[in-house]
Amino acid sequence: MMKQGIYEILFNFELAPNVFRMVLKGDTSALLSPGQFVNVKIDGLYLRRPISVCDYDKETITIIYKVVGVGTEKMSKMTAGDKLDLLVGLGNGFNAENDCKNPLVIGGGVGIPPLYGLCKELIKFGKKPTVILGFNTSSEMFYEEVFKLLGLDVYVTTVDGSYGTKGFVTDVMKNLDYDYFYTCGPMPMFKAIESIAKTSGQYSFEERMGCGFGACMGCSCKTKYGNKRICKDGPVLEREEIVW
Amino acid sequence: MMKQGIYEILFNFELAPNVFRMVLKGDTSALLSPGQFVNVKIDGLYLRRPISVCDYDKETITIIYKVVGVGTEKMSKMTAGDKLDLLVGLGNGFNAENDCKNPLVIGGGVGIPPLYGLCKELIKFGKKPTVILGFNTSSEMFYEEVFKLLGLDVYVTTVDGSYGTKGFVTDVMKNLDYDYFYTCGPMPMFKAIESIAKTSGQYSFEERMGCGFGACMGCSCKTKYGNKRICKDGPVLEREEIVW
Amino acid sequence: MVNTKVDLCGIQIDNPIIPASGTFGFGYEFAYNYDINMLGTFSFKGTTKDPRFGNPTPRIAETPSGMLNSVGLQNPGVDKVISEELPRLKSCFKKPVMANVSGFSVEDYAYTCEKLDAEEQIGWFEINVSCPNVHGGGLAFGTDPKNVAAVTKAVKKITNKPVIIKLSPNVTDITEIAKTCEAEGADGVSLINTLLGMRINPKTRKPILANTFGGLSGPAVFPVALRMIYQVYNAVNIPIIGMGGVSTAEDVIEMMLAGATAVEVGAANLVDPFACKNIIEDLPKVMEKYKINSLSEIIGGAHNG
Amino acid sequence: MVNTKVDLCGIQIDNPIIPASGTFGFGYEFAYNYDINMLGTFSFKGTTKDPRFGNPTPRIAETPSGMLNSVGLQNPGVDKVISEELPRLKSCFKKPVMANVSGFSVEDYAYTCEKLDAEEQIGWFEINVSCPNVHGGGLAFGTDPKNVAAVTKAVKKITNKPVIIKLSPNVTDITEIAKTCEAEGADGVSLINTLLGMRINPKTRKPILANTFGGLSGPAVFPVALRMIYQVYNAVNIPIIGMGGVSTAEDVIEMMLAGATAVEVGAANLVDPFACKNIIEDLPKVMEKYKINSLSEIIGGAHNG
């Protein structure tokens, strides 16, 4: 279950323009699966900021976040030794334990981080996912090499063609074989994937949240199996249940 | 005139239970007389906190404050190297330049700090003020020795008699010769002084302030010469003008 | 030992701390975080006759020291509340619970309350006539004293349990509405519901909330809540449940001094799931600090002298 | 080069930034801090027929992201404003100024405005019918549309200068009052005045403000202000001066998108005497960030689509 705690920042540096990687030290026992998130209290702001977990081990949590507003901007200015109040172990993450053989992992921009933890988990279950990472342009790229270090095949697309395949993740996806997919990224990417996907899969959604742990109904969505809360029943939903 | 600036904390330590002395480094050119105050911006709180200046030189300001609420509590937890946003040079301080020969300086509790700067100023003008410092009890005492280091006669009173003269500042004051007085402290002390004072003098008042620089009319008081603002026309008022 | 017990419309509660409706679900999910039996009680998710999905998302926006929500009374409807939610609650909460009910007509309210009235665990009804998010962004049902009177009368007729009417702050004179409730037999009033507010995204140049407007809650509204509680305490003789931005045990003391018999905690639960637990644990310390032996003695204390 | 000019009731101002009445005195004291001619204009301290000391102290209390004041219209009275304050202002401010006028009867308002009307430097009248601190803590004069109509009519009769009515947020339906102003010939409305609030000191168990209640301002009220401006923009065709918790150039953009033609800055001046200077200097940068060429083009922009 969710835990609240004070975490110490070990590292916080810029990976790509306005994209930061932060490593936090503290109790990680509440984390159960990749795709879960933490909810970060920031001095001077009322609501916590939900940030997906990129990776974790027994005592550290790695998050990657983009500076998009006043909250993430404050986070970006914090340094090693600073402390953050986190709720940890939130959300229903990716289910890596299914009977697919050849999964495809597709990430777009700041949707990419939780897919790193997912790939590690898939590998643990004996699978070798193929990875597609989509960016706008080469200068915004991050983590291609880190995925490659897992021994995976990694395809990169850039909208302007400045690196990898010119175009969108679907331009690569349509030519690949796979029997399942996992994805996290912006809504236009989801819609493009949905239009060409040939198999089952899991989507990780984003929504403005109130609490992040299922209490406020701030981030509800309709699914084929009833109303769900992105923060608690999601952020990962199965393709079959999603109402587009 | 008032200046705004960022000041670095050089020292911040507890002088007496809940009474802290903080030394700040930065531009002091706006300070013109003892009895003026600074207005301190504290993270997470909307209004600034007015704190009287105890002493200053070309590049440091010393303030002494008591922890009485959430603002001063936050201040008490700051450490050397932390920065504070201050408005400096606020208020109309003590006028040490008058033709008295034998001034009396009377302070009560946390009203004492600005009187230290006043004594230094009086000495500069060739006077040797007599000092009375009133406390509730010996454990709450501070700055007796610091005043003595100026070469002044210092009388201490404590309400419980645990140090110095048992009783109130007026129990000493009534037996002393003086031709002028300066005072800062709580309202009951002011009323006691007013009832026995034989000469002219100056009182430094306290009031809940909005801005601290005369804009909001939050701290107005009536005087014999019209309405005045404690923050701008005060905090020091002359005995002759005060309406009790 | 300090005494935190208060009498809320004839039912004694161990302490005056009540998670507010819409911030605590049907309770059982918070039971994973701490033993919710430590609460005075809690007010469950606003329940309507029919199931409701509520408003489109985004439903949440941040504000200085507060937040906006435009959830719009999402709930499974009274039948499922009775068949699914209350049985789950029963397994982890042994005290009387407060049933929060909303509706779109006098008949709606009466229908829903009548069904819930049979549920033994329900100790009080809290009748929400003031949700700002369910009438097309316009004025809440409860800004008109006539509507409030009709609902109060109808609900009082079908139940013998205490009926507390939850009031809107978006009115010129809240005491007028409170007096109407008292006149129609309400056993208490709770206030304030959220203040109607909005935010705009300067990038998209559109309102942040899909519903344009939403209800403001959080510490930002605390001084407005306090003022209205103080005014209503002067106007009526029935108990007041105070709410609006309460985050600490100190806030609880301040609100009780204004006139509240008990205090609901809302937005604070969303930022800190342990907020109510922390407040309840801090209360004895804060009472000692202010030399308060019994909380019930300070209700309305700021009106003396 | 971005264009920050807007037309406020027929007078073009260099930018929409206007220090709010009661937070900027009669201007000249801020002239020691910076050249106040950089302002769009400013609204001077609320002026009444007779001199007023205002309410007893304490008049100020802090709140989360805001403050309460119960100053109660302290001012030297219209005669001294004309004989002493305006001449001092003239020496440091070369633009038309906004005359903020309060009163306790229709005759009061007319009397004060008639005297001020002869002053050449006055460009606009801002008629405060909504001060929460001068009627025994009760309802402001301006919560009744009849009063507002009578004052608007009376002031319009004695001056040809633009008349802007400053509205209270402490009402059920602010659009009703705004429409009344428009119908009676008002040239604009300004909103919101402060929300009525209070704080209690748990040590003394008494209200912090000597006047019990005070007006809440600061960022806490920003979302409420924004909502009311948005509603009033839909209801009337006269310009709106927005105010309520504006602290940054981003806030200015948000308020103009809601429907404000110009923006008053109040409490922020008290926390940071350079607030208006900073906002004016930041505006071009923020306009570029949001791809705004001319501020006047975004007025009410959040209503599109």
C-alpha cells in the first residue's frame, strides 16, 4: 500500500533541455510494479505533483520529469541533500506478467521514463521487448543508450528527422512484429497507436489529479467495465477496456 | 529611503529561551537612526514580519526577535548562509540628537534590542545614558553585559526578584535622576512609565502592520497632532503627542 | 487528560474531527492508511438517487493555498451505495457514519434519504443543497431559501435521524439560509461548501476545468469560512459543523471558537492522506497549549466579551 | 515590440496595471521607490465627504496566501484631499489618476464626486459601493442593487468623466449588480472588492481584528475574482477592471483572458512595494512567451470556443 515519507535527493540534473533526472533515497517498499507513480509535495504549492517512477531498487527511486510549470520548475532547482515529502506506491502499474512472447514497448517524450522500469521487469520475466522511443527532435532525446544497455533493440523516431526514423513511433511500429504492446506518451500518439495496433496492450494515461490515491474522483474516466480513477485504477489501463 | 534587498544570514542563535539574535549581511545604507525596523519576507507566509534593528554597521544588521508565532518560528530555524528578503530602513526611529544631558533608557523584554543602537548613538552625541532593563525572570535575561560594555550604568529588574531589583522598571526609575527618557517595551510598562515620568521622552510602539511603509493604514493611531502611522511616522512617538 | 468529546445533534462523538464528503470516499480505502475508527465520524461521498459519472475532466486545478474541483457528484447511486459501499464500510468502521445526500429536486432528496434511512450505520444526514458543480455553472439550488426550506421539510418528514443542511457560501447572507433551515426543523447546519472559482490556462487561453467553474477549497477559504460560522452562530441555536480549509489542530480550535460544534476536514485529506489522523493526535497537545480542558466548552468562545 | 496599451473607458493607458485603492495612498510616497509614471494609472485612497480615522486597531491579520484588513476608509476627507494630497501628487505623477470615492448615502457620493470633478488630474471615478468594513460588520451598501443604481445615477449626473463602479463579491449574483450599473449608465465596473473574512486568536479566544471582520485580499481570492470577472464579462458590455490577488504578469494575462480590460493590483503592493514596477517590466516577456502581440486583443479571450 501507499506510504508517505521524507526522501533525500541524491542527484538532480538536466538530461535534456528542461528534462531532469532525480534520484531519491528512502523507503521503496510500497513500490510493487513499473508504471506506478509518486506524488511530490512542493513547498509553497498546495497540490502534490504526480511523477511516474522510472526505476527503483531497495533504497532509491529514480524519476524523470519535464519542467512544465511552477511545480516542476521548483523541483528542478533542488539539489543533492534537499528533502522531499513523497507519497510512494501510487497507482496500478504495468502488468509485465502475461503470456506474450514478443512485446513492443512504445514511449513518447516524457512518457518514456516508466517504460524503463517496465523493460527491466519484462526482462526479469524472460522477455526481450522491442523498444520504440519517439521525440520531436534530436536535441530533446534521452535514455536511448540506457535502454540499449539492457540489451534491447531500440528504435528512435524524431518528428523532424534529425535522428533515427523521420516521423512518429507508428512509422516504425507498423513494420514490426509483436504480440503485445505497452505504451506511455501523449494522447495524439495513443490515438495513432490505437488506429494501427494489431494486438492487445496496455496504455498508461495522464490526467490532472487531486489526491493521487483514489479519494477525490478528480481524474475519473469511463471504461467499458465502468468508471475508473486514473490515479488508483490506472494510470495503466488495458486496451480492451478503454473508451476513446 | 527604504530599500529592498536579499540579505545573507551570518549568525542566528538563541540568546535566551525563544529569543534569537540574527546577524544579516547586506546593504545597510537605508538605515538612518536607531529604532528603525526591517520587514522580513518569510517563505510560505503572506505578510512580512517587522523586526526592530538592534544594531548595524556598514555591512551588517543585527536583529533580536522572540519566537511568538509561525513567522518567527520559521526564522529561528534558519541557519548561516540562508538568505532573507528584507525591506530595510523603515520607520521613524529615535531622535538621539536633543539637548538633554542625562537621558534614561528603559527597555522591557523584547523591547530592549533597539535601545542598544540608541545607546550607541547617544554616546556618539556625548551622552551617557542610564539604562534600566526589565524582565520577568532571570532566565529570560539578555544583553545586560552588552550594554555594560558600552560603559553605561545598567539596572536590571525582574518581576520575580530572581535577579537585580525585584519588581518593574518603574521601581528603579522612580529613584533616578534624568532629564529625558527613551523607552521600548510592552504597553503595561508604558502605562506605568507614563504615570510616573517627570520629563519629556520618546516611546517606541508596536502594532500589527500590513505593509510597514505607510501605504495601507493598517497601523494608524490618533495623536494630539493628527492621525499617524506607527510604521511610517512611528514607531517612535514623542511623549507630548501621544494619546493614551 | 483533556476531553475531546462533543455532542453532535444528540450523538456523542469521540472528537470533533470529520473527514468531509467527497474527500474520503466511503471510508474503507483510507482504512488501509490508518484505523479510521479514531475519527469522530466521517461524511461519505455525496449520494444521489441515480448513478452519476459527474463532469468531464480536467476536474481539478490548483490555486494559491487551495484547489478547485468540478467533480460534479460522481457516485454509484443510492442503490449501489446501500448494496456495495456500506457493507464494505461496515467491516472497517464501527461508528455511526454521516450520509451525505444530494439531489436535483425535493423529491430526489426525499427518495434518497428514505432509502438510506433504513441503514443502521447511518447516524446523521448531511443534506448538500450547495454543490456548485451541478447546475451548469450557475447558482446552486441552495442559494434560494425557498428551495432549502422545501428540502429540509421533506427530509425531516421521512427520517428521525438528525438532519444537517450543508450551506453554500456563495450567497449575500448565509444567516438567512441558516435561519430557514432552523425554522423548518433542521437539527444542524454545516458550512461552508466551496466558493465558486475558476482558473484559465494562459497557453491554451481556455478555462483549466472542463466545466469552466469549480469549487474552491483549502486554506485559502479558511477566513471566509470562519466569518460565516461566526455569523451563523449568532443567528441560530442549532449546532454548526464548521468546514473550509481546516488543516491543523490549531485551525480546529479557531473554528470551534467561532461557533463550530464539530469540524469537517476536506481538501487537507487530498494533500495528506494522514491529515485527520495527525489532527486528532495533535488536538490534546494544542488543547494543553491553550489551557482547554474540554473541547465542548470552547464552542462559540470567541463571542464572549 | 509588444503593445501593452489598452483603452479604459475612452482614455488610453500605457499598460493595464493600476495600483488598487487603499494600497498606494495618494501615490507620492511610492514615488520615492520608483517613477510612478510607468503605471497605467492608479486609484487613490478611498475618499469620503468628511475626514475619517477608520476602525480601531488591530486592523490587519494574516491568512493563508492573503490578508484581512479592516482599515475602514481612513482618509483626510475630500477637502483636504483636494487642498493637500492632489497638489503633492501632481508634482510626481503626470497622468490622469483614478479617484476612488466612498460614502454612506447617495448624497455623500454625489457631494464628494462633485467636488473632485473640478480637479483636472482626475481621469476616472471609481465608486466604491462595496467596502466591507464600514457598516458594523454587516452587509455592504453595495449588496443591494437599488442602492447601487441610485449611486450610479447620482454620480453620472454630476460628472462627464468615466464612472466605474467597484463591486462587492459578497453577493449571490454579481452579474445582477453589474447589469444594474450598466443600465444606469456606468462606464465600467471594477471587481472584486474584498471577501468578508475573519481570524480568531486561540490564545486570547477573541477575533484578531478589533472590528471582528475584515476584507480578505491576496492570491487566496484570485480564483474567485477570476470567476466573477468571467461571469460579468458575459453579462455586460462595459469594460471591467479586474482585481483580486494579482501578483504577477501571468496573473494579469489570466485576468484579461477572463474579461478584464485593465487590472488593479492591491495586496501585492503591501508585501512588495515594487510589485507594480516588476509586473510592468515582466509583461512584455510574458506576452512573448504566450505569443501575445497586443494586450487589448486578449481581453475576454477565454470566452472564445
